[in-house]
Amino acid sequence: MLTQRVSHLAISLLCAALFVVPAVLFLGCAPVEEEEAGRPYSIAVFVPGVVEGSPTYEMLVEGVRRAVDESENAEVRVVEGGFNQAEWSGSITSLAATESYDLIVSSNPSLPEIANEVSQSFPDQRFLVLDGYWEGNPRMRTVMFNQREQAYLNGYFAGLVTTGGMPASREARRIGLLAGQEYPMMNQVIRPAFLEGAQVVDPEIELDFRVLGNWFDAGRAADLANSMLDRGVDVILSIAGGGNQGVIATARDRDAYVLWFDSSGFHHGPGIVIGSSLVKLDQAAYERTRAAINGSLEFGVGEVLGVADGYVTFDSEDPNYTEYVPETIRAQHEQLMQRLMDEPMEFDIPGAN
Amino acid sequence: MIYYAIEVMAPLLLAGLGGLFAELAGVLNIALEGMMLAGAFAAIVSASLTGSIAAGMLGGLIAGTVLAYLFYFVGIRMRANIFIVGLAINLLAAGSIPFLSSAMYGTKGVLRLPRVPRMPGFFVGIETGFPLLDQIFLGHSFGVYLTVPAVLLAGLVLQRTPFGLRLRSTGKNPETLRAVGLNPDRYRRAALLISGMGAGLAGSLLALRLGVYLPNVSAGRGWIALVTIYLGYKRPFGVLIAALCFALAEGVSVAAQGVLQIPGTILLGLPYILTVLAMIAYSAMRRVAPSDD
């Protein structure tokens, strides 16, 4: 009997410990009023995926780290959320629930909606989301890049290539676009803007659009690229993550050209990757984070940055660009850049709130 | 389209044939996917170190075999649950390769190494006057020409040699083997090692065709290879037909995107829909006329 009571008592104590100890620890970690003055400005970078191998997330982390390094009293922690999108909301909620971070920074078109939901439960938490758009949440700042201009830049370049500007240009005036998956920005903005840009060069140019179905199957990407080349395509804009490597392999085997999106891709295939449109996500992340640390970042704003702002551009600095792309094409493309500087393109963001 | 279907078929067929040996020995090798992945990584590393395609393929073969031995040791020798061991091998490959890649080359992502040669093509530029025959037989990469003798060799070994007979007995009735003083585990080990070689070689073909290793390069082909074993009635020639059917369906889905006004995302499901339909048909046909396996 006594043994039974002792064991009941022990179990009760164990249960109490299980609940009380984390609560005490949690409260102990919560910000305390006296510490507030000397406490560093704390930032969490939530990476919806993994950093390594993703130029976009590498730029994000690099930009935030640079801002923190230049600040005397700020700290940063990078949290990789993995590829399971269903887990991102829970991960961001967990970060906000710690109440340890003044700012959560992330980058993905689906993140503003998640951050908006989380901020309803944690009204003190502030968010900076790049490559996404949200207006009106006083605790969130978003930065979107004008992907219409970006795709247009690629399209115009592809048009110049397919109309005979390069040694391997073919007779059929057909350009290719390989997408990892179909999504509103791809179908409603990138795809039409890519063709629009090409048709400025020649209205007869056709677009061969293919979908890989994921962001990693380079083998199937190689087959899709082969199928495109069979139909007379000579230049392919590849927005397919790891699948881009399959497109490069095919282009190398069959003398065709590849265009890159978001980051500089020349080093993946000199002479094969002949053009890269860039978004300066690192610069945007750096500047907005620095403003947040200084207390000058305005929240509740959804900004759109494009060519005229200097955040969307075409990589004309890379030595491979000058080595493999003829002077005439470079000059014509430079003129387009200048035109977009003077006359920015309107950008309707799909699904904007 | 047929040309590319043949190229797609080659790695599926090699992995499927290897898996067939394990299956006939009574061991379901669900680790083909992981072995392919390891083969792909090892192939690129070996090809880069030596500058040789042959060495790359050998590296892939060895990597698959090492994982297969691990499978044998834990699953057969240590009597662990085969299904769990297979899953663990897949997870081990997916988890350890990024670690090795990071430690050796400083990246977990795309591994583009110097000195990796391009996969040579054979009978390139030759025309018979019959385009269909040209697409089936000419201008393919080395791996494709490897698969034809592999099917014949597998058929010969399994059907016409004492080793093949004993291996099949191991799967059907291991007690018979024990009764004549033979150890069935030796045949299970041999079968698993052959399946590791096939999957490793298949992985090496995938990576060497691209000239790079990238995470998840096998993209589920190990699982498809497993399906071809059953669709092919557990016979080498049947595996060939099943792999060819899947590759043709894949080829149709790729080519159709360029000509049909149907969203690509829907067309991409075609090979998998056909696989499910084929499995249903297989199941129905087995009820009517069960195979001797």
C-alpha cells in the first residue's frame, strides 16, 4: 500500500517536473524589462529550405549577416526550415513564440501569408519578407522584385539570340522556357513577359514552354531540353532548380544556349550559359535589415523593386558574358536596360492582397 | 522520342535486373533508390579523380555493392527486419552523401567537378535508312549498349546455371538447399551484391550522362525499378519490357508537352498513371494465370 502511494507520489512529482521545469525555463528566457536596454537587436533568418546550394537563400543570409556584422549591438541566428512547406508555419510560430527575436527575416512568395497568420497570435513580432508581397500588416515589411521586368530582360536577350545573333542560332525562331513547376507567378507573369520580350525583337518568335514537375530531376530536365531542341529551340531559360543542370548537359551536347534566372549562372557552363538576369536580394536584405536595426524601417509596406531601382538587372560584368556574347547583342540589350530605367514596366502581382 | 525513351530505360533496366536477383533470392531490395544515389555520387567523384568514364562507372558499381553488403550484413546476418534495413540504407545514402560532399568539396548542392569526361556515344552519325531502327539502335550512350548484354547475361545465369537454380531455390524453398548441404544465406548475399552492382551502375549512368552529381539525382527511379521487377513477371526479359514501357510513357509525357495544349503538370503524371494501370493489369493477369514464381 505504502509502496503504491510512494510510486503515485513519484509519478505526480515527475509529471509536475515535466510541466513546471520547461515553464520556468521558458519564462526565464523571456525578455526581462531590466535587460531590455543592453539587449542586442536579435534577428532570426528563417530559410524555407536549406541555404547551401540555393543562391537565393545564400544571398538572403549573406545580406542579413552583413548588416548584423556592421552593427555594434545585433545578433543573428539562421534557422533552416527544410523543404516541407507544411512545416514552415509551425516553425515560424515556434520562432515567434520564443519572443526572443525582434525581427524574423525570410524570403519566399508564400511566406507573407504565413507571417500574417502568425502575427495575429504574436502581435509584437515583426517580420521582413523578401521575394513576397503583403500590404497593410503594420508588423510586416515585404520586398518584391519586378519579375515581369526580369523575365522581359531574359526574353529580349533570347529573342536576339534566336534571330541569328549567335553561332549556334537555328533557323526556327523558337525559344524555350523550362519551369520546375507551374505557379501563379510563372504562368501569369514570367512566361508571358519572357515571350513579350522576345517578340519585341521579332513578333514571329514562338515559345516552347515545358514543366519539369519538381525542382531536382535533372535527368528528365535533360530529356525535356532535348525535346525542345528537336523542335528547333536554340535558347532555353531554365528556372528549374537542380533540373537546370540537365538543361546545361543537353545544351553542351547539342550546341544550344541556356539563360539563368535570379543569380549569375555563367560559371555552370561557360559558353553555354550566356545570360543571367539578377535580383539583388542580398542588397535588399542588407539595407532593410540595417534599417530595422537602426529603427528606421517602416512596417506595413509592400514595396516592389525593379530595374529602375537597381535591384533587377542583367549580369553584364561576368567575363564570360563579354567573351561569348557578341558586341551587337550586348549593345542592344544595354539599350533595353536603359529604356527600363526610364520607363519601368507595370507589374501586377498575382494573388496580391 | 523513342531514342530518348531508350536512354531513360537504361538505368531503370540495370537497377531492375539487379533487384530481380535479390527478389528471386527472397529478399525485397527496397534500398535500390539509395544505392543508385550512392552510385551516382561515387561515379562523379571517381571520374573526376581519374578523368575516366570507366573508372566512374566502376566507382558507382563499388558504392552500390558496399551498401548492398551493409544490407546483407544487417538484414540477413544480423537478422534485422529487411524492410527497416532497406529504408535505413535509403536514408543513410540521402543523409551521408551531403555530409561527404560538404567535407570533400565544401558543398551539399550541385557537385560539378573538373576532369569529368562526357559520356561517349556509339554509332553516332550512322544511318540505316530506317529512322525507327536508327532511334532504337544507333547513337546511344555507352550505358544503353551495356544493358542488352546485361539482360541476356541475367537470363542465362538465372535459367541455365547451377548458381541461378540455387539462387531461385533460395527464394522459393531454402530448406531444400539446406537439405543438400548448401547455405541459402550465401546465395542471398550474392543476390544482394548483384543488385547493389546493378543499382550502383544505374546511378553512375544517371550522373555521368549529366556530368554532375546533384542531390536526389535518382529522383525515384530506384522505386520505379522495383516496380519493373513485378511488372516483368520476375523475368529478365519481362523487366526489359516493363522498363521500356515506363520509359516510353515518360518519353510521351515529355514530347507531348511540346505539341499538346494540355498543361505540362497533367502530362507529367502519365508514366505514373500507366504504372498504376499496369500494376492493376498485372494483378488481374496473375489471378488468371499465376507465374511459376
